[in-house]
Amino acid sequence: MEADILKNLVKNINQYKAHKKSKDNEIVYETLLAHTELINKYFVKFWQSKNSDEIFDRFCNVFWQKENIDNELKNKAKDLLKEIIMIMPIFHDIGKVNPNFQLMKLKVNDFKENKAYVNTHHSFLSSMFYMDYCRKLVYDEKNEDEIVNLLAEFILYNGYIIARHHSELGSLTEFTKLINLDDDTYFSKLKQIINNEDIYSVKIDFIKSDIEDMFRNLNKVDKDAEKVGRRSIKQGVYLSIYIRWLYSLLVASDYYATSEFMNDTDFSEVSDLDNIGYWNKFYEETSLLKSIRKYQKTKYPLSDEELNTVKDINILRSEIFCEVEEKIKANADKNIFYLEAPTGSGKSNTAINASFKLMQHDDRLQKIFYIYPFNTLVEQNLETLEKIFADNEAIKQNIAVINSITPIKVSEKDLNDNEEKDVYQKALLDRQFLNYPMILSTHVSLFNIIFGNRQSDVFAFYQLANSVIVLDEIQSYKNKIWAEIICYLKELAKMFNIKIIIMSATLPDLDILSRFQAQAVNLLENPSRFFAVNCFKNRVKLNYDLLKVDKDSILDELKTHLKQYLKSDKKILIEFIKKKTAHDFWVDLQENEDFKDVQIEYLSGDDSIAERKRILDKVKKATDTMILVSTQVIEAGVDIDMDIGYKNISKLDSEEQFLGRINRSCKKEGIAYFFEVDEASDIYIDDVRLSESIVLKNVNMQKILELKLFDEYYKKVLKTTMGKYGYHFDEFIKDISDLNYESISTHMKLIDDTQDMVQIYIIRTLCVDGEVLDGKQIWDNYVDLWENGRKTMSYAEWKIKLSRITSKMNNFIYQVSKHNLHIGQFYEQMGNIICLDDGDKYFKKDKFNREMLQGVGGMDFI
């Protein structure tokens, strides 16, 4: 059918080319018709593999739920809408009939330049052809007016997707400005050109009223869903997802189709988790699961009275595990789940089991995403999974880490069994489009997929459908977008059949911010019964005496206070919220005669993964007194067990995360001292959790922290958030209504842009996991790959080798603020990375000394 459409519309269709490649020193062309057949193959493949008919039905049911027409007409409209969706790949490149594209881009000399086309572009022209063709289908006289009214706007949306398929998602408003039919517009001129040229078999006969029909429903989202003629927020979010979804499907299909031509290889293999029973079998055979199952059969559940007497933390972990499993099984048809449980209570293992149980219940589910706030936690949880599946290489090969520091995954088996170039291309496509059964990544990566507007951001959006997503510590980001996060995730999960588990020891009731939506399922009926158990609640004694010491004296007082533990064989953690304060205090301790016999380490966001691993391993193995000075990087999920803690106060939930590093095993007696030397408001800008009434300087908050009454705390936080940032949510809804993807992306950034930061590569020689890394050799290899690699390698091979080199380079790269930056003469610059030689001079006691580059200014967080 797809070939027939092009053959009927484009005269001499076989003369037009879509792509070219060099093969055996000759130029080989792919015809437009051949490319169209390939992209259609992949589009249909991906549509079917992701159960897209169900997604489409859910979209239509929500989007047209208020339309006052009978079901027969709605079903007819659905059938026609699906028809115009399924022909999008057929039209996506039809604009390549532009003779300027054929001549100047592909060097097909059979064509002559035609200045009337203005440029060589093809996507906008493809969009015009598509919209005209769909206009004729929709406005056919056999279609009732109600159907025309329902579908007119979708001609515009789908046309916009085609127009943008080689660029980022921007603003629909900008597109609408381009397609009006005033005499001097590009759209009007293209219409005249096509109708005057002997290219297209059918006259383009758009008229102004057609455009007006398409525009009629734009910008109709309103918070008050009952207003006549207005769409609900839910419908607005569904529409924004619809466009993003089809854009992702079209771009993915185009990339795969082009890759097949360029490599003469079919890449249609879909890597989904379709054998969860096999994975679960290995999981259940671990000693940990056998122990939990035995407990489940013989002792679960404990009464509240019995629970309060428990001293073995593993019993509490088993109780939580079993209760969550029961709740999952009873609510497996729901989409959003909250797991609030104490630090050290085995949430990661519980989440693995919950995700497996969800997949076993719903065989449509195909992928699992484990999402963490930091790369360090990604690596930590990868180690956990690799231990679980230690004896099964096939399963381990199907677990992928997706972040900026991990090389693109390449199957060694594929390299042995297939041509190298095909393996590299498959590996690159897998990475770009997340073609893996199980994925570990970061909040930033996931939010780029869901909210980003760059083409590379949206590549894998369609892959989120029919998946389980475990989100760890999502509340750790700015609370001004909490409402936007939960609002969008709830609708995305419903439309895409996603199961989302949001977990933390300090989890706000985000349902309060999304009152018009379905409530989430709490996986622990009463989390407070676990927080109240002595084993959790009293494992760390809290002391606030140091808060009475003034800021000018506190650092000296800290050193004095520490001396009582110097011969205690205790592990001591000291957390500061400013990097400079932490670094300087660590240096002071090392240079202090009283601490000369004590092991002292310093951990910050500047440390490489290898250095961080060295430090944490040393801390875990220490048997004598050990002091670890750290920034906030220690808070979220770092698996260490200290005896004594000191912390600069900040947010109450950060205090609880910190306490989770003290007496984590509940086998000793822990104590934590709170102090203040730096103001948290200097670090966490505009965070309502820093109000004077809800930080530890307030006696009531001290009581809340001691009793673990986080529900009371978050009620105050959420009330303030709604009052202060209600306008911010309204701005988000306006961006959704306007289908302004660029603004949505900016609005939902978890971390503000680092345009004022520069990357510094410092040449040194390091030993990482027994391997000697020569910083200069790695840099030279990097430069050579940029300057010469593309001349001798395919793009895919180049990207993969680049990812391997940049992974090693991360051991030498530091982010430095441009503010007050004094570099002087440097060794070399490549792109946005400045390389400095004689690297050891930039380190003091083997720690990066940023004052060498920028005095006392610069980035002072994490």
C-alpha cells in the first residue's frame, strides 16, 4: 500500500533518491521508494512491539471523552485517525522531490537547480504534502461534520511532527506561523511551486478555512475542566504525550531504516524483557531470597507488639519485603506506587522484587528502568544486580547502564559472530533508542527523555511504554516542580501502561499536589509502624548541643569535640554543605598534630568513580578510628555504616538521609551531632524546606526528626510549596497547552544549565582498579579520534570508541566555574575541554585544589 501511495502521487517516482553511500569505491543510491518501504517496515514493527493500538485507544478515550457524539462516530474517527498516523512514515521524506535537494545534497546530476524552492530543505515540504493528502481524506464528503471537527487539528499535529523529524521539538505556535496562506509566506509559495511543476499528480488545494479548522482547538487547556469548550489538564497532557510519542516513533523508524541501507543489515531485533520468569528464577535462588521466603512461610506477619521488640534489622527488612509484595499483587492494575521505608530497610531489594512481580502479572510489560539521583548509586546498584545474576552471563549482558560516564555497551559475542561494522551500528542504535531489557540510569537522563526537546532526548520516548520504572529519591530535586512531576507522570503512566514505583525514606505525599488525579498506592499501609521500631528510630541518638556554638567558633569546637573519639576505634562521618569548608577542614585535620595517628579521608563530587570506590572500600574495611569528611554526596544511598556523625544542618529530609549512614546495620550504638557553619540557603536556592520553622533550629523539627514523623513535616512543606509555587505550575500548564516543548524542557530541568562551567582535563598518571592510566596518552588518543577517527571509521564505530575514551577521561576531568577563572597558558583545548599538563601541581594531598585555578570562588556544592 505504501508504495502505491507514492507511485500515485509522485510522477517518475523511481528517479528520486533518499540516501547515498560509498561501497567498493562507488556511490550507491537508495531510492525514495525503497527508503519509504524500509521506514514503514520499522514503524509498523515498533508500533506492534509496543502494543501501540492500546496506547492509541487510551489516548482517544481520554481526548474525546467530552465530545457529545455517539460511539459509532467516535470509532469511525478513531479508525481514520489511525489511518493518517500510519501513513506518516510514507510521507515523511516525500519532500525530497525538491530538485535542489537531489542536486545539492545527494549530487544526483539528473536534476537542475530550481531557485523557486529557495533552499534544499525537504521536511517542511513533506509536511505540506502530508497535510494536503490527509485533508482530502478527512474532509471527504462521506465523512460526517462531527468527524471532520474531531480530526482537523490532528492533521496539523502530525504535519508538525513530520516537519520537525530532522530537528528538535520546538513550539507548535512557530509552526502555525509558517503554514498560513498569505501571499508572501513560504508555505503559500511552496503550494504555487508544486502546483506549477510537473512533479505531483494531485493539485495542492489548501484554502484558508482549512487552516482555520486545524487551528480551532489550539490553546484550549484550562485548570477548570468544566468550562465550556475547554480541555482538562489531563487532556492537554495526553495531547503533548501524543505528539512526543509519534515523533519518537517516526524518528526511531527513520534512523533504523537509514542504518539498514547504510550497513546492508536488518536491525529489527527488539530487546525486551519477555522472559521475566527466567530472570525471577535466578533471583529466587539467591541466599537472600531463600531466607526471606523461609521467613515469609514461618513468621510473617508480625503484630505491632512483636514488631516493636525486634532487634534484628533483617527481620524488619523481611517484613517490609513481604508486605510490599502483597500490596503489589493486590494492586497490580494500578500505575503509581509509593514506597516509604526507613534508610537501611532494604528498599532496593524490595523494589527489584516488586518490579519482577508487576511484570509477571502483566505480560505486556517489557522493560525495567531503575533510576537514581547520582551516577554513584547507578554503579552501586549495578554491582547488586551483578551479584544476584553472577552466574548468568546472558542476563548480565541484558543489563545496561545509561549515563554520561559509561561506555556504550557492545556484545563481545556479537563481535565474534558478526561483521564489526554491523555490531557497532547495532550497539549505537541500542544505546540511542534504549533497546535493552533492563536499564539503570539517572533522574537527569530519564527527565531528558520525558521532558527534553532535543531530538536525541526524545529518541527513546516510545520505549517507556509498557515498562516498570523505579524512581529513587525523586524528592531530592527542587520542590518548585514537584507538582509538575507527579501530574505528568500520572498521566504518562496511564496512557503508556507504565508502572512507577517512587521510593525514599523521606517521601512527601505527592498526591496532595495532584488532587484531580487518581491516588497512588502506598506499598506500606502504615510506614510509621516501621519508623517507630526501636531498631530504626533509636539506632542513632541525636545531639543538638553544637547548634548553640556560634559560626565563628564552630570549626575549632568541632576539632575539640572530635578528640574524645580518637582512640575509640569508631568510624566518624563529618558532612559539610560547602565543598570549600569540607576541603579546608580535612586539610586542617591532617595537619593537626592531635590527629596524626588517625586515618582521615575526604569525599566530594570532584572525586572520580575509582577514587570514590577506593575511599569507601577503605572506610568499610577500617578497624581502627577512621574519619571521613564529606560533602552532601554521602547522603543519598551510599552504602556505608558509620558509628558517629557530624552534620551541618540543611533540609530535614537531608538530615534523615545522613542518619541512614550511621549505625546502618543497627548492631551498635550510633550518635549524630548537628552544627551550623554554612547557611543552607546559600546552596539550596528557593527551597521552601529551608524556612526557619521547618529546619533543625526549630525545637519542633528536632522532635519530628527524633520520632520520624515525616508526614507532619511534609504537610508543612507541601502547603508552603502550593502557596509559593502555584504560579509555577500554571506556567507549566500553559506550556502544555501551547505545545511549547522548548519551554517545557527549560521548565522541567532538574539541574540548571552549566553554561558558566568549563571542563578542565588535568594530565596525571593514575592507577585505577590495578590499571595504570596515562592521562597524556588518553588525551592524545581523544584528540586523534576527533581529528582523524571520522576519516577511517564509520560514525557508529567512532561514537563507541569515543564513549570508551571519554569514560577513561572522566578520571581526569573537573568542572570549574568560569567565574574568576585564571588558567594562563594551557597545553591544549579540544571543543569545550581545556587540557592542563603538569597536573600534580593542581592537587593538594592528592585532592583537586580548585583554588589554583580560581582563588576562593567557584563551584562550592556537592
